[in-house]
Amino acid sequence: MARILVIEDNTDNLELMTYLLRAFGHSVVTAEDGEEGLQAVRRELPELIVCDVHLPKFDGYEVAQQLKADPELKRIPLIAVTALAMVGDRDKGLAAGFDGYIDKPIDPEKFVGQVEYFLPAEQRGSVPLHRHTQIPDAAGNGTQSKHATVLVVDDSPTNRELIRDTLDPYGYDVWLAHSVAQAMSIAQKSTPNLILSDLHMPGEDGFNLIGKIKADVTLAAVPFIFISSSVWGEQDRAMALQLGVSRFLLRPIEPQMLLDEIAACLLNQQGLNNADNPDR
């Protein structure tokens, strides 16, 4: 695993790249402008740097030129991540000192591999072991291994993608919904193993969703996790518990913590199912 510095002024892009790299075990340091980025390089001595080109204060070209002029820092691989697509932009970046070039918008399925290309084999991350849930087999008298299905409900596309990109490498089947209505439509067609929902959404919020889930006989037993960017108040927590929420999570959440919470929730539900059906 490697210590990687990400220099990016767009919050959504910064969160996505950080999330993906940490999901594969890397340690990530961040900076939001060129000046802060140069200070972070000298302070943290990362093993690789991912840098946007258009940055406040010092742009990516200036960052590259200063780093490559420093005998102690020029050895660090420096990768440009940019939406620039004009003829000659790639050559200009390489001439400025960048060692590689990744186009925006980044492809979450390819991004980590593109970055790790510039790392030695021993510092590359690995796709973690899949986590599974057990379901009855076709005869109903045994179990077979199947990827757990997680329904993610959030009105923010960035939040939905962050969660999917964290869960996908671990073997989860992730279904996405942007509203309560869409979530109910998906869940009623095929019951998920777990529901992870944002609390605050326009129109119908997370409380509306869990109310509808628990009122549906076929969905009532599905574990339900709330995730929110705002601190949980006692009134919200009490209402959520009364409605049957399994867990409360607060953003920003580390990828491993999210995975651990989901796995624990599924394991607990599996134990309850086994207790209700002792002959399985």
C-alpha cells in the first residue's frame, strides 16, 4: 500500500478519488490548491501524487515544474488528472513534468488501476475478499453462497456512486435509487438483503421510506441503515429506533467502517433468520 497525495479543488472529485484509493488500502493525503499541495508534498513525502491541472494559487503545471526541479522530490510519480482535451494538452503536461495523464471524468472501475500503474508491485492495493450472505437453495433445505444485495437510496448522485464504488469490489450487488418512490418500486420487484438510505431527501425523506418498508409484509424484515451528513439529534434517533432502523451512520465515513457496519448488520439478520427457522 502507498501514501498518495491528491491535489484537487473540486470537492466531489476529491471525495471520489480519495474514497476509491482508500477502498484499496492506500493512505490518502489531500490538498485543495497548488500551494497547499506543494507544502503537503514536502511535509508528507508521499509515494505518488495525483494532481489536477486547473488549481487555485499554483496550477498543476507550476506544481509539476517545482517538484521536478527539486532533487529530493522529482523521483515521486506525478499524475495529471484533468478534463483538458485539446490537442497538445497531454504533451504539454508531460513536458511540464507529469509522469502520467488520466482524463476526467474518471472511470471508477479503472481509476485505481491507472494510478497503481506508476507504483511498484509491492505497493499496489488488492481487491478485498468478497462478503456474502447465505440464502436457501432452490429446494429450500440448505444454503448456497450469493452476493448480498444492497439497495442504496440517496438523492445525491455523488453519494450514490461513492457507496457503489466502495461496495462493488467487495462482491456486493448494489442497486441505486434517487427517491423513496424509486426505492419502493425496486424493493417490491426484488427484495434486497439490506437497505442503506440517506435521511434528508427532498419530498419524501428517509423516515417516509422506512415507514413504507416496515408496512410492507415482504420487506419488513429487511435490515435498514440510515446515513446522514448531519449530526443525529435525540428526536431523530428515537424516531428512527421506533421505526426499526438497525444502525445510524454519519458522513464522512471511512470505507472499511461502512463495510464493517453492513457486514455486521447482515450477519445479525442471518442469525435472526436462523433462530426463526431452526431446521435450516
